[in-house]
Amino acid sequence: MEVVRHTFGPCAEWAISVECRSPGSASSGRVWTLQSPSGEEASSKTDDLGLEVWPAGKCLCSFLAHHPLIVKHFPNVIELGGGTGLVGILASLLLKATDPGCVVLTDHDPKVLEVLQRNVDANAACATVQELEWRRCSDFQPKQSFRLCLAADVLYASGVVEALANTVAHVLHPDGAFLGCHSIRRTISIDPTTRLPVLDNDDAPFRAFQAALSARGFQWQMLHDSADRHTGNAGAGHGAGPSTREAGNAGSDEAPLVLMAAARNAAALATLTGCQQGS
């Protein structure tokens, strides 16, 4: 683990330092999902994936920093799969929150939650850290529903799609909006006849999530603001100690990133996209 300083915004005016897993200690960059002939995904240990800062999280942070009106128009925020807390901490800073209940960062793994709380404290962010297990989202009973639901790179397997869609529907206010950034993944399937690996042409979990939201009455759209310009960090300042380093730009070999918005009604969706155009 190390502390990495990230900066966001047109003039790199927002600086956040987070404790995270060192790059290279886990798989990153291009991500592939392996499926068996029955369509079931190979099992893998994913509980500690939240300890790493992923490109989609940095992309979503950069997008929010360039369009701060989004959190101002949707001032009650929850982040799903908060991990190191980079996105939620930035949302709290952009909102200039004074009530910790206005920004809630969630995850399900105890170790990740500990790191998440330390990062919130280290950045003096006015936010609350809470446990949220998507498959038991009905157990999560906040005092009020949220106007903005943020998520970055949480669709890592088809098995989480329904639980994630249920959670979004559960926590989001009827007039709220979902905003997410996703790293495009392509599935390698085993052909049942030849037993050879076959690379699918699309991202099945992402496509399934869009369909799951539609089935729950959501409208969704891809945002036209290019994700490409939101993948890097404009470096500024220096680390606070020998275990702190400055975040660099995302490499050119990273998986493609996409930004997606969704809402139950057209007015909320129009408000979010209007914030994008008006920032």
C-alpha cells in the first residue's frame, strides 16, 4: 500500500491523496472475462479490487471536476463500490458539504471500508462511510434517498449486474440520476464445439446493465463528452512523505472508457446532461 496524490480540474485545483494498493500488485489495464461453455464466469477473488485506483475512477473524477454543476444540482450523493473513495471524496469537496449525511461512500469488504474511512479522514472530507452489500441492498436503509448515485468500474462480471441495478433503484430518489464510468471489457468464451477461446465483440455485463436499468423504468444515455480527455491527471504539487507519490497519466494501453447517465424520468436526465453542457 502507498499514498498517491491525484489532481483534477481544468487548473488541477482539486487535490486528493488516497492510500491504495501499489500499481502492478494486481492485474490492471486491459481486462478480460473468461466464460465456460455453460456461460458461467470463472470464479476469482475480487474482494480486494477496491484497494486499487482504477482508470474509470480517475476518469469520473475528472469529468465531475470539469462539470461541478452536476453535484450542485444533485447535492445528496452516494457512491457505490467506493473503494479508495477517490470519486466520493471529490464529490464532497465539490459540494463543499457540511453535513456528512449528504455524501455517503459505500463498499462491502471490511478491509476496503477501513482504507476508505482513512482516506476520507486524511482529506478532511465531510462524508460518511457505510457498508452496502448489493445482494442485500434492502438491508441498507438510509435516512433519505439520494439525488445522485456515482459508480466507477463496478461492472467487472455479469454476476453483479442484477444486484447492482437493484441497488441503484433502491438508493436513488425518483428524481435522482445515476452517473457511472466503465472500462470496456470483452469476454473470452470457450467454444463448446472446438473448445477453443473465442473473443466476443461486445461487453456483455455493460450491455446487460443497460437492459436491467431499462427493465426497472430507467432511461439511460451515453454522454457525448469524450472520456479520453478525462483519463489523465494534471500533475501539481508534491507528495507529503516518502510513501507518497504523484499520480501519472493513464497509459495508452488502458481499456476504453465510457461515461453513462441514467434516470427514472427525462427531466432528471436532461438536468444532468444540461449540467455537462453548461459547466
